[in-house]
Amino acid sequence: GHPISFEGANNCGFVTYKGYVRGDACFRPSGDKFYVLDTDADGYSVQLRGLGNWSGTPGFMCVDNSGHAAGWTVCDGWSSVIPEGYELVLWVTVWNGNTELAAEQWGPTSTS
């Protein structure tokens, strides 16, 4: 497999395209943070999308279009929007401009 690990993160996934891992993504319930990593210097961008099972605005997106050398992109500020005790389904996707090339889904995972 393709290990993804860092302190405090879980609920991680990765996306492959044409046989190569193009991006990693994690959701950290503590603080409701999304993490995205472009793992290949290929010109593609990587996104993490989440869809919750609550009413209102349950969709979230974190985009890494800074390139492979930039390291992890962290998207926070969701803690006041994501309620505790619900679930998120997550997708990590790889994009060429506005064209989605591949996606991997996992979850649901708890928001608490």
C-alpha cells in the first residue's frame, strides 16, 4: 500500500492516475482540518472534497494547486461550520485544469 501518516491525522486516502499516486489527503476531526498533498510533479492539482450528512451547507473542498514542492496544504476554519457527531464521505481527486482525471472515495468518517 501507500502509507500516509502524521500526528493527529487519520481518515486518509490517496488517488492514483495511470499507475502513479498523484495525491494524498486526510481529514483531522480535531479542529475539522483537511490536508492535501500533491505527490507528483506532473502539473496536475489535487483536491479533497467532503460531503456531510447534515442539513445546511454540508460540502467542503480543499485544493492543492501549489505543486509538489509546496508540501501539505492545510484547510482549516471549518470547525464553526462542521457539526460534531455527524459523518463525512471524502473524495481525493486529481485534476488537469477543470477536468477531473481520477477520484478515490472513502468514509463515512465521524466529525467528532
